[in-house]
Amino acid sequence: MRFPTHLRRIALLLFISVAGVARGGGLDGVWRIEMRKPFGVTLRTYLIFHEDAGQVRGMVFANSSSKVAIADVRTDGPDTLFQIPWGWNFRVRPDGGNLHVVITYDGGGRDEETAVPASESEMQPPPRIAPPAVVDVPDNGLARTPPMGWNSWNHFAERVDDRVVREAADAMVSSGMAAAGYVYINIDDTWEAGRDAQGNIVANQKFPDMRALADYVHSTGLKLGIYSSPGPLTCGGYEGSYGHEEQDARTYAGWGIDYLKYDWCSAGRIYGNADLRAVYQKMGVALQGSGHAIVFSLCQYGMNDVWTWGPKVGGNLWRTTGDISDNWKSMSNIGFNQGHLAPYAGPGHWNDPDMLEVGNGGMTPDEYRTHFSLWSMLAAPLMAGNDLHGMSAGTRDILTNREVIAVDQDALGREAVRIADNGGVEIWTRPLADGGLAVAFFNRNAEEMPSGVSWSALGLGAPPAAIRDLWGHAGVAPDAAGYSGTVPGHGVVMLRVR
Ligand code: GLA
């Protein structure tokens, strides 16, 4: 099944409080569902119900660390129906000592499962391993400009496999993205099977030979990335690196892996916020000891002001937010709220407002141009999250706009700040290594709006010698007082002035 877009945080411990629910009957207790994936992995989900005075209270423990209240609980004959806000819809019925469970997913797909009696103790995380004493891990020398590449999650989620990754590498080259600066082909969650007798992490049937895949990706001139968690399970409920950090770093190095995204997820069941730095440090040190250059991408949704300590654990980038979705609201809420983090970005260590949704279909071309421009102004990693193999020419043109990419990749590494908000048209500026300035006019209104700025408001004493429109790919005749123009609804005008 395909995880719905809004269901990115599918992993460890999802509590569902079922209060005031009509009695279903026969649900009381703890139940385990073993969800067998067609690629040789079994994921566990637990249902816990307490029936009391005609009410059913309950919770679902489904690979996630989020607590989510359920809505719309009802009975239908012998069935109890409820849903969770992520779009999992349950129909549960007692069935000869077990439960018969049907889960339908809003994003498509249906699972029919048997839940068997289980115990609360099965759900407990393993014992806590004391994290190391905090030290300052040296800079690994990587990611002098924000990493550029592709990641499987936003489009493929669980459907990523060896073929998808090879096709992404091929398409990155044939589309011109590689020539435009994209380097990393990153496998996100759901590649893991478990561990062998020696404790080595093993890929599942979707990835028959990780070393051969890395060799292939390297043969195209690109680099390969992978995904794990400091917890026992990833966000999708797959094997994490807990207690195997050095061993996994060595395995990745042996495979030729060049990038690791390390996702907090179930670590939150064992560690508190105060442990975040030490826990990430453990893998930062392990990667640097692995003998292979591996970019370290911290994914913990901005918790505990990660930007203040991310570089000190050997991190090259860190997520500043929860998961992005392929819509204007999600993208703009994330992107336009990053300005205060500008002081923390610089060569080797970057704020990561999450991966790109350009080309995934939920936004208009203007909205995707805004997304790509805003991320470039923010010196954000440019991780395409679409199907590169099947992308349209319009999507390719956005992702390969070299003039916008040059702003993202500017050697100075200074992130943009907002200097004005005129009725929902925000002006952001970013100083560039050549002494020039990138200036972006973002229109957050749905309708076209006029916008402009005086040279003095940009701190320029005189009209700039050159003004370049980075989406129009043309020079703009300088006006004595400043720049003025119109910006499409949800669109952008992006200039480079010198
Ligand atoms: C979390 C991360 C996502 C993705 C999923 C995979 O939600 O934030 O980017 O990696 O886990 O399960």
C-alpha cells in the first residue's frame, strides 16, 4: 500500500484515545497485527481496547511516536469503526478469539488483517543505552554548499526499490539535473529487512544488492544516500540503528554509501530532548570513523533548537520542521517561517526545511516556482522529491533553473531574511559572494499583486549596474528609484542585482 502524503510520520507509537464510544463488545484487551509486506518484512501494529460501562476506550500503537486522537467512532452491527486523522480507517470485529481488522487508507489501498491476543510488555522499547558524554565533533569537511539531490520519500514512500533508484539516477543525468549540480540519490525509509546473526543490518527484498546499487549510481557520476534512525525502529517501523551505530556506519561505508538521513522516530520512546545531541553525536562520530566520507543529515523536526548544536555532532544539515506535504499551505507555512534561522546556516551546516515537492502534482507551476525560489533563498538543501523518470518538461525546467540554483549554491552560504511584507507580498534578500544580492518578491495572495522596492531599501546607494530576472532569464533595465513589477498569485519574481 501507498502511505498517504500526510502520513509521513508512520512509525512508532500512535496512541488513539477512544473516548465516549458506543460499546462494540468483545474488543477488550491488547491485540497484535502482523502486517506482512510483499518484500519480506513484517511490521507490527497493536490495538489496545478497554471496554467499560458501555464505552470503548482504546489506543493504537502503530509504529509511530506521535499521539493522535481518533475521530468518528461508530458501530455497524458487530463491527466497530473508527479512523485516525492520517487517513487510516479501521473496521474491527471479534472473530473466534481474534479480531478481524480491515484498514483502508485515504490515499488508496486496503489491508485485511487478523489481530491476535498480545501483551502490553511486547510493546515496550528495549532498555536505555546511556548516550555518550557530549563533545564537539569536528567538521567533516562535506557540504560546503547545500546538498543537492533526490530522495525517494515524497513520491515513492514504500514503493522505492532498486529499479526506482537506478531509474532516478539515470533520469538525473539524462534530464540535465546532474549537470545543473544535483549529486545525491537518496533512499529513504522502507529499505531495511532486519539484522543477520552477527547483527549486521540487511536490506529487504526490494534491494537485493546494495553494494551493486551503489556501484551503479557511482558509475553514473552520482552518489548514493540511505536512511536510518537512532531508535530501534524507523518512522515506518523498520529496523533502526539503536545499539548498532558503529556497525551500521561501517556497513554503509562498505556499501559505498555517501549520505545518511538519520530520523529520530522511535528514539523518542527511549531518550528525552536533553539526550538529542549526545544521541546524534554517537552516529556523527561513527560516520567519521567509518573510513568513508558520508554527509550527515539530521532529521528530528527542529526539536531542541537543533540549529544551535547540529554542527557540533558532525551534522551537515538538520530538519527545522515537521514533514512537508505537496500543497501550498504546508509548503508556504514551512518556507515563510524560516527567516529567524538565517544566522545558523553556513558552509558545511545547513537548515533543512524538508525536501522538495516540485513536480508531485499538488501545486501550480507558480507555486512550485515559489517553493524552489524560496528554498534557494533559504540556502536549503535541494532534494527533489518527485518521480524524475516520468517528470514533465515544466517540472524539469523548474528543477534545473541554473540561475536560481546558483543563488542556492552561492559560496557565501548566507541565508535570506525577509525585509518587508507589503500586503502579503514578502520581499526577501540574500547577500551573495560576488557582492551582489538576490532579491525575491513572493506573493502569498491568490491574486496577482504589484510589488516593488527602492534601491535604498535594499541598502544600495545607487541603481545597480546589472539586474537579472532569474525566472525570465533576462536583464531588467534599471530604474533610477528602484524596481517595480507584478507578481503572479502564489508566484515569485526573483532578481539578482549587482
Ligand atoms: C519521517 C521523516 C520523513 C520520512 C519518513 C519515513 O516522517 O520526517 O521525511 O523520512 O519519516 O518514514
